[in-house]
Amino acid sequence: MTGPVAAPAAEPTEAPPPPPSIRVEELRKRFRRQPVLRGVDLDVRPGELMVVIGRSGGGKSVLLRHLLGLVRPDSGRVLIDGQDVTRLRGRALDRVRETFGVVFQGGALFDSLTVFENVRFPLREKSRLPADQVDGKTRAALAQVGLGDMGDKYPAELSGGMRKRVAIARALVTEPRVVFLDEPTTGLDPILVNTIHHLVVELQRKFNFTAVMVSHEIPEIFRVAHRVSVLHEGRIRAVGAPADIEGSDGPAVRQFIHGEIEIDAT
């Protein structure tokens, strides 16, 4: 007698991709009669550096404020690690924000505090670590951005590039899972722009945080982003690898990147 025929071995299947760290679904926002976000959809993968580009005044910073839970949408959702921050309030929202690091457009440093005190500030506010550990983490954060010997300086005594690096150190000192950067190179010369971009890339690779950066720095940003999304007239018009975005034949994308006048936003 012959035994039962063995079933063929199952072909290996690829593991499903991890869920996005950030998911934006049909986000809409208007201020008075002016629509700013007209149905934004965007996924940001865990551990990637996503850069959002678009015209000045086109809603990039408004989108970022929604991701931070600072603005309530008219409709739509923002999911951070599965939690809808548009529905959270009070302490529940604060707990999610504790996992964030934020680099504001102007740096937002406290002029009356030293560099060391500025970087230490979020640890003093958010953690219950002993003072010596707080100081140790602060020194380490400053060393990571090349400012280990600048702790006693005040922001007014620093160059623009140094202030940006202090802001980055402060954003990362709490070891956040998600980092938001709002035009972190505004006002810097091209050499400093590249310095800051490469510092962000180096730190992102080291700590593997998920990052969303709003920027207008074209074409420099294409050399540092994992993926780029183009926000135009309140919608994401394209998302892809930098090379794909640069080579896109979409009218809205080409108008922004290459300065072409003709545009079809439909």
C-alpha cells in the first residue's frame, strides 16, 4: 500500500509591511472661508525620514500642527502609532506628545536660558530622572550635535547654524520615537543647510526615529529624504522616492520643482 501523498510545501510568503507610524486620512481644514487642507492622505513608515515639500503658504506647517495635535481638523484623522490624536484631549494627548521631538522653524529657544538649560528643559519637564542623569543626557545630546563645549553660552551668542543644532539637540534629548522638523534650515546659507540636513540624517540613522520634515530646500532635500511628498492646493499630489519625485511628469510636481508656469491641479 502506498502512504498518503505529502502536501506540497507552502511557498514562502513575504511578511506584511509594518503599519505606518503616522497615517493621515482625508484631513480637511479651513480658516474662515479659506480652505487650506482639502483631503490630505499620507502614510509615514516606521523609521523613515519623510519630507513634505510645497509652495510657501500652501499648508505644510498647518499639516504639521495637525500631526502634533495643536490644531483640530474640520474632518479626517491623524493616527500616531494607531492612536487618533484628533480625538485625544488633556492628559491622553500629552502622553502621546511625550513620544515626540519637535524642531520649530525659528528654533524657539529660550533667550534667558543657557544652551545647556535649553536642552535640559524637556527632560526636567517630562522625566523623573535624577538630576545627575538629566545632566548626563543633556551633555550627551550637545556632544551629538557638536556643541559639547557650548553649554554655558546663551542663544544670542551663537550663530544661526549653532542655534539650529541646539534646537535639534533639545528635540532629541528625550529619545523620542517620532521627530517633527518645521523648516529647520530657514535663513541659513547653502553650506549650513547641507550641514544641518546631514546632521539630521546621521542622527536619524543612529536612533532610528520616524521623522517628518517640512522643507522648501530644493534640490538639497532630495539627497537626504527616504521619501518625499508634494503638498499642492491642499492635497498630496505625489509621494515617492526622491528620484521618482524629481522625475515626475505631474504638472503640480514639475511646477514646484522646476519652476514651470503651466499647472493643472486637477
